[in-house]
Amino acid sequence: MAFSLPPLSYAFNALEPHIDARTMEIHHGKHHQAYVTNLNNAIAGSPAENMSLEDICKNISKYAVAVRNNGGGHWNHSFFWQIMKPGGGGSPSGALADAINAAFGNFDEFKTKFNAAGVGRFGSGWAWLIKNASGKLEICSTPNQDNPLMDIAEVKGTPIIGCDVWEHAYYLHYQNRRPDYLAAWWNVVNWDEAAKRFSS
């Protein structure tokens, strides 16, 4: 098999009370696993079996819808688990903090705009902070399991942080209160990982 489910680097309950253990267990073990399984089935016997997931995303227009949906789902979730950590939250420092202030005025204004992108995404999708081709930060949102790496994305760039706003990411704990989920999510953001991605 070309791809496999990456293990979490923390326990299912490690992000509580902000993200509950049962949601994490289902989200990782059921939803993410399904994307991996379906992606492997979709690319079986094709050259994509020997490509990196990032390269598949960057050339997604060449592939069937099943590869776009499941390849995106696999990349997005692998990223999502890493951009969160127990005891996360707070605010970034250094070059990333400076870039956020330059792009959005200040950190609070950045969070307000990011939350608006997540709340405003109709149906299922993601909110992103990305570094664009000129090295500047932008906020964007993608539908379903699309991401800003994809050649079909309206706004393209390198993801720095991303929040899953599919209902499966929050419904058990927050029901239909997506704004409450987004507000709580800032308490688990892994700014160290975000800074590494910004500087790479």
C-alpha cells in the first residue's frame, strides 16, 4: 500500500477540554483511516503509488475526483494532527508573529479574520493561514478536502495552520456551534510547528 495512517503523537484525550477524546478517536481512527484506504484504492496500479502526497496534491487536476477527495483528506488530516498539541495555544513569536502583525495588523485581528473564514465556509471544508508565492501571509478557505497546495485551489500557497470545519471535527462536543469550536481550537494550536512551516 502506498500510504498509511500516521499515528498521533499524543493521546486521544490530550486536547481536552477543547477537543474531546471521543471526537479525536473517531476523527483519526475512522475518518482519516477511510481517506487513506480510499486513496490507496483509487491510485492502485498507477504511477501515483510512487509519488509523494504533496506532489499528488500539487497536480490534483490530473487525477480522478476520488484521488482529489481522499488525497486531500489524507494530507489535510496529517497536517491537522501536527498543527495541534497538548498545552498549545497562546500566540506565535519571532518571524511568524511579525509576519502576522504585518499582514493583519495584530494577532487578535488575525484570529477574527481566520475565525470568519472558518464560520463562513458553507458546508464542509477548512480554514487556512498560508504563505503565498511572494512570502506574504493570507487567510483562505477551501471546500471539502481541497487545500491550498492543489493546482485547482482559488488561493494557492503553503499551509502554516489549518482548521478542519467539517462537522465530524466538532459535532459530538459542540453540536452546530462552529464558532464555539473555532474559539476553543486556538487553545491547542501548535505555534512551534507553525513557525517551522513558515520558515521552511
